[in-house]
Amino acid sequence: MIYKGSCHCGKIAFEVDGELSSAMACNCSICSRKGSLLWFVPRQKLQLLTPEENVATYTFNKHVIKHRFCPSCGMHPYGEGSDAAGNAMAAINIRCLEGVDLAAIPVTHYDGRSH
């Protein structure tokens, strides 16, 4: 299935292709503040519909995850990194997707604060 998503103001818009069967809530210092519910997909499944220049990037700690956000409205619709095997991945904030019943998505909790 193809999902459409965006930041609040629409300067970042995207499509992501995949089966949204679960999401993850992380309690690390940034995720707990953002309140994101993350869905991990291969990076090639995420297609930006707006120019890359509209996206800002924040990194911290080991600088391995690119936390992507809109410099206009401040929303964090996705992040980019690699899985343990080195494959490029995207972490989609499902709260930024259109038409998703968040209550129907099972959420697992990850202790990122301890890792």
C-alpha cells in the first residue's frame, strides 16, 4: 500500500510504500520529546514529493541517524539511518501519514534511553 504523508505546513510531502502492521515508540532523549510513532521501511520505499532543500537535518550523539524535520513548521515526519546489516532505512513518523487509524496500529516500546 502507498501512504501519503507530510509535515504540518506541507513543505515536506512524501509517499511511502509498504505494509503498516506495527509501530515503535522509543524513550530516547529525542523520541520521547517528539512523541513519534515510528515505522521502519527500506529507504528506497520513501519517495519525497517536494524538493530535498525543504528538509532540514538534526544529528546528535554518534551522528548515525539523520532526524529530518521541516524548518518552517518544526514537524519531524521521518528519519534516516541504517539497520544492523548496513541497509539504508527510513523511520516514518506514522503520526504524519494521512488516513491512518493510529488506535488500530499495535505499538511496541523500545528502551532507547538505555542503549
